[in-house]
Amino acid sequence: MSDRQIPFRSVANHIQDFKEELAQIAAAPADAPQGLPGRFYADETYFQHEWDTVLRNGWHCAGRIDEVPNVGDYFTLMLLGEPIVVVRDESGIKALSNVCRHRGMRLAEGSGNIKRFVCPYHAWMYGTDGTLLRAARMKNAGFDAKQCKLGEFHVIERFGFIYVSLAAEAPDFDKSVDGLWDLISAYEPENYELVHSATEIWKTNWKCLVENFMEGYHLSVVHPQTLHGYTPTGLSQKAASGEGFTSYYANYPQDIASRGNGATGLTEEARHRSTLFSVFPCQVVSIAATLLVSLSIRQFAVDAIEVKWTMSNYKGELDEDTIQQRVELWEEVNREDREKLEIMQQSFRSIRADGGPLAEDDYEGTVLDFQHWLARQSAAENPAG
Ligand code: FES
Ligand SMILES: [Fe+2]
């Protein structure tokens, strides 16, 4: 047993301490907001609690709708330890359990198009709706194929994204993002077409990436060559927030030309900025007139996440060279952020990483929104234990 592990009987007290501290920090006066101490990002027991509660109960962005445009198109993902296959069936998009009902083999890998899922272990065959269609040599009288349908998870489509929830009773997505549609509808987010997708491993806690992506305070410091010229820190501007989301505008300097037209309903002001938003807990997005970049954060350890990021282009407006430049730019931006977050993660076990003051609304108000959301989720949980 390592000295960081906690005896079983004190786990409930340990979590209760975190919950009380979170409530206390979130109740700080409006003019003196405080960030969370490092232990909230480094404590393995608290992370396990988040996994079972705020993460398990949330809606997670699995990808873009146009990753599965045709019947039979599928892609796989691992969400909080659940192997899932997202597949387009005749009736729409489904999120099926990617676990064979016979002895638990994974049915599908990667992405592609199929008519049937055939298990690579004993060749049980399933339809794209999860129904077991064939199980060779299963003659036992007590075997009932109808009882062997693949498990299924909640799935919805919004803004051109696919969201999945593992919760027994999925939370009300539309209620939690009430106000977000008003913010982004003029961009027509459902009309952006996928041009790039990649997956990376970052050695950081999941909350750090949400906070990092959602604050403009670091832009000019961390991204002097890549972003500062377009979206300098000084032009960051807090935008709408709601029960389960937050946002800010990364405005472009006056002497910078807009980068493409995008949707006809966009104002000149909207063309002259990127709008960054987060759908809590695990999606962060940048939407601009012609470019939509989304990061989905998938946890697998307190200090490690898989990041799936997608780039989409408004109705094919950008040519291939420009898209390639943007992909390279975002690869560099992600690398710059990742480097900082991975160093911070190593500091979080310090007793001096005790949570510092946050900057005002336009710079770190989004971090505070996220913290308040975490505190509300925590308060709504049944008492720990
Ligand atoms: S585990 Fe799938 S058919 Fe046996
Ligand atoms: Fe950044």
C-alpha cells in the first residue's frame, strides 16, 4: 500500500472534506474569486468520486454527426471504462455497448462501415441495432437470444455533435445548455463539415484542460506566435453562461481582417472573433465564422486524459491549403497548452499549491463558472458514503 492510499473506512470522510472545501471556495465573495487547490486535481480518491458522480452523470461529446453519415457507419470510443460503439442504424444514431454478450470480447475497433457486428472470439453476430442475430451451436434449451441484445446508452444530437450519457437516467441536456443556442445559432454549427480528427494523450487532470481552454488570460503568454496576433488576452470578453455551460469571446484586433464569411446571418462583429464555449463536464469548443474546433476530454486516470479533437469547416468555405495551415496551427496551440498543463500537474501535490486568486470576469470568469457548476453538482449528490 502506498502512503497516498487511504484506509477504506476513512474514504467517506476524505470525500466529505473535499466537498466542504469546494462549497467554501465557491462561496468566496464575487470580487475575490479563488481557484481550487492542487489536491482537487491530484487526489486519486477524489478523482474516483468524480468518476462515479459528476462524470458518470454527465453528457459527453463523442464526435461529429458527419463522422457517421451513412447507415452502418460506426466509430468506437472508451468512455469512463465503458467500451462504446457509436453507429448509424436505419432508425438513427445509437451508442451501443461494445462488449459481446457471450464472454465480453470487444466487437468493433476503430471506425468503418458494417452491416453486422461479428464478434472476433466465437463469431456471435449482432445487427446495428444491437440485436443478437446468430450464435453458432448454441443449442441449450435455456438459451434465449432475445436476452442477449447489446447494451445501449443514451445518445442525442445537438449542434452537429453526438453526445452520450452513461447515467441510468440521463440529465436534461437542453436545460443545462439553455442559453447556448442563442449564443452560437447564428454560426449554424450543424453546417460545419469535418475535415480533421486526431486523438492525443495528455498527462493532466481533466479539469485543467477545461479551465485552460476556457480562459483568455493565458493566450498572449502561452501562445505568443500562434494566437496572440489574432486573439490577444487583452481583448478577451466574458460571454453567456448557464446551468451547464460557459463561454467567452476571443476578439480579433481591429486591424486584422475577418477570416472568411461563414453563415449569412453572422454580424461583422461575430465574424471578427472566435466564440469559445464549454459544455460541462468534458467538451470545449472554439467556433469562428469558418472554423469549428472541438475537444472531447476522456478520463482514464487522475493525471491522464485522452483528448479527441475535431476540426470542421463551414460548408467547404476553406480550401485545402488553408485547412492544412489551420490543422498545423491547432497542433501547435495544443502542444503549447499541453506542455504547461503537464508541468502544472507535477506541482499539484505540493502543499503550497493551495489555490490562488482568480482574475476578473473577462479573463477567468469562465473558470469560476466551471467551479460553481462543480460545487452545484457536488451539493446535489447524496451525502458521500
Ligand atoms: S465473446 Fe463474443 S462470441 Fe464469444
Ligand atoms: Fe491555450
